Amino acid sequence: MAVRPLGTVLHITRSKYVIVKIHEKKFLPPIGSEVVDANNELMGKVVDVIGPVDSPYAVVKPLRLSMISFIKPSMLLFYRIRKLGRGKKH
């Protein structure tokens, strides 16, 4: 699985979602991508990409609510895309 930089944490919403300012506009994370920290620990999943085309933001749902205490503003997060298998042939 390839790991790419997602961006920096902007803030945490009242509904416990994490808003991340995306660094690379050319490489937007697909919905459902796993979000990891610098130690490659799973933090959550991308549930939406919002904002203008020039400065997009990712909405990340933390894996557990207890993870929010580890996520700090200006923290750098990464994402990884799972390569899907071809599946079963019937």
C-alpha cells in the first residue's frame, strides 16, 4: 500500500470529525482511504472532500472517539489506498 501525505489538521468539529487541509491538490484522497499518522498508525478514514478546488479539505472520521485526544492541530497526516483484488470468479 502506497502512503501519501494528506495534509495538516485544521481543527476538530463538534461532531468529532477531523478537518484536514490537503497539501497536494493534484492527488485528492479517494473516499474511504485509510488515514494514518507519521508512525503509520491507523487514525481513521476519509469520509468527504469539501471546499473550493483551489484549497480542498478532507473530512476524516476517527477510528475511535478516543483517537481524538491524540490528534492535534497542525499535525501532519497521511493516507493510504488499499488495492482491491480482482475478487472471486463465479
